Amino acid sequence: LGVWLAYWGAHALAVFVSTGGLGQVPLDMQTDLRVLVFVLLVSSLTAVLCGLAPAFRGTRVNLVPALKESAGGVSGAAPAGSRRFGLSGLLVVAQVALSILVLVGAGLLVRTLTNLKSIDPGFDARNILLLGIDPKLNGYGEAQIQTLYRDLQSRLGSLPGVISASYSSDALLSGSLWSQGIRVEGQSDKSTLETNMLSVGPGFFETMRIPLLSGRTFTEAELDSRQLMAVVNRAFVRRFLGTRNPLGTHFGETDPKALQREIIGVVADAKYNDLKAEVEPTAYVPLRGRGAHFELRTVTNPAGLIPAIRQVVRDVDSDLPIFDIKTQSEQIDQLLFDERLVARLSSLFGILALVLACVGLYGLLSYEVARRRREIGIRMALGAHQRDVLRLVVGRGMVLTGVGVVLGLAGAFAMTRYLASLLYGVQPIDPTTFGGITVLLISVALLACYLPARRATKVDPLVALRQE
């Protein structure tokens, strides 16, 4: 049964981590005999070790008291130490503490993912379709590439449901980055400055809805010419130009004689290749003679336009391959792949830990109710009410839960600092997460305690006393 459950669970896990924007996760799900033998050996050893303690305890049973209590069976009176934790109680406490640790970590990682998904990238990522082409693979020259891009931009932009179309050397938030060392006109020192660069086509800022703050963007004539120009973002101006007027300022590569690229416009900051990082200085330059990603802004969900878009490309050049076609939202999901995967897996293991802790608590209390059945009957015969019995059993379970919660929170306070490098927008000691997880666990534990406690209130005092 365990082997079958492991086989089924492994495939269910593969499906679980491959859905919800994660795409296909490469996992080898073939059965490994070495792993199977190792797990069987560990399981057998664990069963033997766990059985040794009660077995040794059974060999030291005092026969006289045992024979006196034989009439009561498991319903005999509880021993004097029944109220102490005992080994079973300590194991339940450990389960609760570990579940708190895992759940707090999962909660912090889920909040991190939520914060990352809510980041404003500086452009409108809704209803954007991306597709990549590289005409150089088909032998296109630079002039032919420019003609091809203008033709495709015109045809794609005129499709029903398409608002505008443009292209760039790399899609935003694709993880790709072009960084360039530069010198800026009027720079007082001789140090090399570092800026991101992105080659774009006409209408790029309008299509991506990156606001133009001053100046202008590129015209089609300028894109076809050899004029060196650039549109920069606000971060570029803040870091390199300060209060100077950026329009008309020149910059270029580190050679002081190559300051030939003129700034013609300034746009708002937009995330380039990373959602977490602060926006770096970026210069947008005309795209000439290289592969590109087309960006299409549509009225509604762009996925339905993919067949028409493929047909347009085939009409222009049937041999021109299309690659990496996806929506901008899917692009962002891929960028957050690691964070999403870790959040999903930690949540899954947190839920499993919570279930195991509550099952352990339920099992322990059910056993104690069965063992103390006669005691409960006597209490009720002497005037105890059902709520008193309920309070007795639930109180026992909640004491175990409370100790486990305290130990788990103490461990979480100590351990979550190691998660700091994985978190975004949330502190390792986050009161909301710690408080929410505590309330969740106590609520579920209360339910696990209530079920055996309710059964204890149904004990018939007459039946219990007859067993005496």
C-alpha cells in the first residue's frame, strides 16, 4: 500500500508543481530500486525502534495489579501519572512545534510571492502578447530586417483586436540583460558608468504604456538612419545627470571621443529584467539588424489571436520561425518560477505537517478517552456535567497544543532569519504571519480535541459503574 501511495503521490506532486503558471517542471518519476530499498529499510527500522519501548515496558508489568484490572480492559482507571505528558504527549507536542515551524516558513514565502506579483513593473502588463523572431537565421541582411520589421509591425497592428504593435531586442522581464559601460558629457571624473541598454522599435513606449516625461521618442525615419540617439529613464537622469537638462546631452562608450549618442527623451522608470531589484539606469536605443521580440497590445486576452498572428508571419515569410510566444503575464510568471515553486512546496508540506499533528492529537485523546472511560463514568455519576467532561478532555489536548505552539514559535523566531534572503516585502518576524498561523493551528487542533471529547460526554455512568 505504501509503495502504491508513494507512486501515486509522486505523480500527483508532479502535476501539482506543474500547474498554476509553473509550466512543465522536469521531474524524473521513474521508480528507483535503490531508493525503494532504502526507504523500506528505514521504514522497517523505524517500526522496530518505535515498538521497542512499549515492548520493554510490557515485560515489566506487575501481574497482580494487571489481573485486578483485567475486568475493565482498556476502560480501566487511569494511572496516577495519566495527566502528565508521557512519551505520547511529548511526541504530539513535537508534531505541533514542527508544524508551526513549517507553516510559518510557508506563510512567509507565500506572502513574498503575493508581494512580488503585486509589484508595479512600470508598464501595463495586461493583454500583451510576445513573440520572438530572428531573421538572421534565414539569411536576412540589416536592410532587409528593417523592411521586414516595418511590414510585420504594420500587418500585426492592423489585426482585429490589436491596439498597437512594436518590437524590442529583449522582452521586458524576460531575465535577459544588456549592460554597457559609458561616459556622459560633462562628467567630471574618468570613471566608467554602468547603464542598462535596450534596443526598441517605433511605438514601443506607447505599446508598453511607459509614460513619456519629456522630449520625444524615435521616428521611423530616425530608426532607418544612422543617427545615434537614445531615450533614457528617470533613473539614468537621477544618477548621471542630476539637475542638468538631459535633452541634448550626449553619452557613449568609455572612449571620451565617442560621446556621440544624443538623449532625445526621458521616460518613466520600468522594470527591465528583475522584479525584485530597484530600477537601474536604462537607455533605449533604436533596434537595427538583429533578432527581436514583438509586443502586441490587444483589447482582450491575446491568446485567442495566436493563430491569426502565425498566419500573418507565414504570409510575410513562410520559412520565418516564431519562437517563445507567450503573454506578458506568463513571462512574469516564468520570472517568478523559483518563488512560486518554493511557496507551493512549502505550503504543501506545511499542510501535511498540520494534518499529522492534528491526527496525532486526535489519536492520543481518543486513546485516553477509551482508557479513562470508567473514570469519566464515575465522575458523571458523582455529578459532573457533560461540559465538565468536555472541558477535561479538550483542556488536556489544548495544553499539549499550547506547549507545542510556544516551542514552535520560539523555533520559528530563531529559524526564519535564515529565510531573509528569500523574502520580499515582509520581515522574517512578521506579526501577521505568526499570528495567523497560530490561530489556524489552534483552531484545527480545537476541532481535533472536540471529536474525542464529544465521545467522552456520551459515556453512560451506569455502564461504566457495572464494569467496576
